[in-house]
Amino acid sequence: MSESIIAVEHLTKRVTDATGTLTILHDICFSLRAQESAAIVGASGSGKSTLLALMAGLDVPSDGTVRIEGEDLFALGEDERAALRARKLGFVFQSFQLLGNRTALENVMLPLELAGRRDARSLATEMLGRVGLSERLRHYPRVLSGGEQQRVALARAFVVRPRLLLADEPTGSLDFATGETVMQLMMELNREAGTTLVLVTHDRALAGRCERQLHIEAGRLLAD
């Protein structure tokens, strides 16, 4: 069996306020191999997005850890975790998270520029062509449709050829037909790049396109 790209080990998240302590995630354990795809499914409030944030090192667990290609995320400082994300992770969000003052091309170039790539413009142009936006390179997000914005976000995520892609409800703000188109494109790009995909979704049909479904209920991982 190939080595895990990501291993979630006994992950627990608790929060405390004036009313007491709430456990959002209870002792979550699983791992994913290279090029594997998994959907995290569950009702609203079940802990899916919290789990995804912990897997990215954007939040810190109460107990347990996450290893990406064997590297313990939470043995690293905040700056080191950010550097690891830049090297190995891609993200796609429901709300697109594009920079409004940058064109489609500039949004896709940004992670390449942060990595010091001198060929950022040519790589970003090529990737935007791959997602069908060759005619929209100089357009700003405000004049792009929701589907076009999400295709820009996909191009930005895949242009760095991440080892692991984390997607949080990537079609949640799109109509059905547009969402289907975006989802098909994401799966195609994922296969082409050989990326490991983790997808959070309410949609069982979308989840069914992944090789594995990880069911979260009240912060607990059910047997998959």
C-alpha cells in the first residue's frame, strides 16, 4: 500500500464558552493515499468544515494531529504551516475567495508569484485556457458569473499542482447545471494532476463521484 498523503490521527476539537465545553469533533482517524478522492458528508453543524480547517492547519486541534506526507502539521509554527500549505495544498471554497482588485489572470498568477515562479504568467494563462476562460483573462471577478468565478478558483488551485486539494462546498452557491459543469471540471483536473482530493459537501450525488465517503455525525466519524 502506498504511503499516506494525509493522515488524521485521533483529532478532537473542543470549544469553551460561558455555557461550558462543547466537543465539535471526537477522536477522528483516517488516512488517504496518493490520488485518492474522498467526500466528507454530514448534516449542517456536524463538524465537516471544522475538520477541513484542521486538515489544512488553519485551526489547531484540542487533541490529536494531522500529518501531510509524514510531516506533523502541529509540530510546526504558524509560519511553517503556511509555507507547507503553499507548497502542497490547494483550496476551493463555496464563496470563491477571489481578490476583487485583481483580474482572473492575476488571481491565478498569485500563488505562483508567491512561490517565486518566473513563468507565472504563462502557466496561469495556460490553466485558464484549460478551464475555458481564455477570453476572460483580463476580467475582474465582479463581471464574471458565479460559474466563471469558480472556474478561476479551480485554475488557481490546480496551477501549483498541489499534492492535496481541499474543497469546501465548491458548488454550494451555484445553480444545478453550473454546479454540475464545475464539478465535472474539478474531477477532470484532479485526475490529470494526480491530486488527492478531499471534498466537503451536503450533496450525496457529488459525494458519490468520490472513491470514499466519510460520514460525520455529531462530530463523530462513522465507519466508511
